[in-house]
Amino acid sequence: MRAKLFALSLAGVIAGMGSAHAATDINFWHSMQGALGERVNGLVNEFNKSQSDYVVHAIYKGAYGESMNAGIAAFRAGNAPDILQVFEVGTATMMYAKGAVQPIQEMSEKVGDPINPADFLGAVASYYSSSDGKLVSMPFNSSTPVFYYNKDAFKKAGLDPEHPPKTWKDVAEAGKKLRAAGMECGYTTSWPSWIQLETFGAWHNTPYASKDNGFGGLDARLEINKPLFVRHMTFLADMSKEGTFTYGGRGDASGALFTSGKCGMFTGSSGNRANIIKTGGFEFGTSSLPYYDDVKGAPQNSIIGGASLWVFAKKTPEVYKGVTKFFKFISSPEKAAEWHQGTGYVPVTKAGFELTKKSGFYDKNPGTDVAVKQLDATTTENSRGIRLGYLPQIRDIEDGEMEQIFAGKVTPEAGLENMVKRGNELLVRFEKSVK
């Protein structure tokens, strides 16, 4: 009996000692699966092993839209995760989710371990910052559109494989030569609304929407019916007519036209690089986005895709300390560089970029620094990004209208007017919903 009492007493002492030093749990919901999910788990495991005060639990919660909705629903139910990964087009939704979000720069300053926005690439930090320049979410997996081209096809068409097109006029001329050399298509693009409208506006320092593309207020409205957008849609529609531009579908669908060798030129996410290496049986090059060289201020900077990490409100100070330490860990030069080199996403910090450059990675992998150079700029009110509600739905409208334009069923002017009219109706609804 005494032995049993002693054992129980000893167990109680050990349990008490354990609880006194128990690590703080931090729940992290994300949308990375497959190889990317493994890399997220690897980062989390490294952090957990690096210290004993906090344990981050990485939990896959489905695709971006699903996880964002699940996170907001969990907050309303009183059981939100501590960290939620949200795609870039969900930024406005998260910012205007009243009382739900703890801005990360404010959080880090409160716990005495500030996260400095100046440490990040200019276009990345500005996208996830408030109007007063303070970070509201943590930059994590960021990409940007770049220009890919098939060097083997260029050689066959008599084009210089070391000097890719720089302007849209160059793209049109190269497209004709590629087609004449037997290519099925000259040029295609993925993510039409992201690349040909949102990024196109930023790259040419031209507003996509009023109120600094939405950063200046909820009453922002689309401005893509302006002359430069009409010019560009007309240009692509003309290329489509002559067979040098092929519309390959929404999202990343057109990537297959490039990797299969059917198209000689392709604009897509910098994150496409790994897939092109894996599935495209040809030598390819990576270059900066084409631009109209008679437009003042072009090229400016491209804008980001991907996602950032958001922190929910109403957590304990200890949780916020742990979240800040985790964010500092994943944004350290070494981890930012590893993430960039292993995934194809850009190194979101300047130090991560410099470390990668110093390692010789860019010399061994030409073109992998293009995305960083496009983003590392002092942004303008037209180029810091897009901050609009219902942006995923607006993109659907834009993609649908572009399909009509490229098929010759509506004029570029009419298609763009439809985008503005229908998109602005959604923006009015969003403005009313958050007031």
C-alpha cells in the first residue's frame, strides 16, 4: 500500500514539474500539400527542435479558399487557430474581418521582438502592409509572374536564345517567327487576370483601381477600361487572330502548352520553374515581363501571388511571443534562402536573397533571380498590389470576359467595360457588407 502511495505521489510530483515547464502550443493551419506540405512540416519541426518553450502544430486545412473560410468560421465559434495561411487575394477579406486579426508588426512590438518591414522585399512588404506602412500579416510563400521561353524553339526559329523579347512588340515579332518555324503557338499565358490586368497595371505604373488600387479605402472601383488596358487587350486579341497567341485557359492550365513544347513563350508564376524543369524536355530561359516601352514609368515592379500568414486576435501574450519567435525563425536569412531555393517561391527577405546570391545559386541557375529583381523596388500607389474585396470573384468575371475578347466575340472595349461594371457591383456589395 505504501509503495502504491509513494508511486502515486512521485507521479504527481513529476506531473507537477512537467506542467511548470510545459511548452506553449501554437496551432498553424495551412494549405500546402505534397512536396510543399513536406517542406512546411520540415520548417515547423526544425523550429520545434530549436527551442523548448513552444510547439507549433502544422495542420493542413484544404485549399486556400477552404482554409480561409474555415479559419474565419473557427474564430466566430471561439476556437480559431493561432496562425492561418491565406492566399494573397484574400488579404482584403482578412483585413476587414472586424476584431478577428492581430496585426503582426503590432504583435511583435508588444512582445518586445519587433518584425521590421524594411527587412522584406519592397513589393512583398507593401502588399501585406496597412496604409500607414505597418505589416498586418507575415510574408511567407510569395511568387510573381515572369517570362519563360523555349531556347530550343528560339534556335530553330532563328531567334537569339540569349536575348529574349523585352517589349510586347518583340513578343509579337518572335511569335510570328516561331509559328513560321512550325511551332503550334507562339505565346500563351497562365492566370490571365493576375498577369494581364493586375500585374500589367503595376508593371506599367498604371492604376488597376481607384484609391491606390484599394489601399486607400473601401470605395475603390475598377479602372481597367482606361486606354492602356484597351490597347493591351486589343494587342492580345490581334495576336490571337493571327495565331501567334493562344489562350490556354484559366489558372495554371496553359502551363501545359509550354511544357509540352507547343508554345515557345509563356508568362507564368515564378513558382512554375520546378515543374518546367521536371516536365519540359527542352532548354528554357527565364526573363522579365514584356512591357510597352513608350509608356512612361515602365517597367515599374511586378506584384506578388502566393500567400501570407495571419494571426488571430484574442490569444494570450505567451502565444504571441511564440508566434513572433516562429516568424523570426522562418524569415531568418538561412531559412528564407532554403525555402526560395527549394520551392521556387521568392526569398521574401532581402537577406535571404543576398545569401542565395552569395552561395552562387543564381550563377548555377540562371534566371532564378528575375522574380526577386522584379519585386525589389520602391513601389508606387499603382504598383504595391491590389487591396479589393471579392477579388477572387472579380478575377472570375475578368477571365470570362477575356475569353470572349480573345475568341473575337466581343470587342476589347466592350469586354473591359463589362469587367468594370460587374466588378464594381461586387465592390459596392463588399463595401456595404463591412460597414
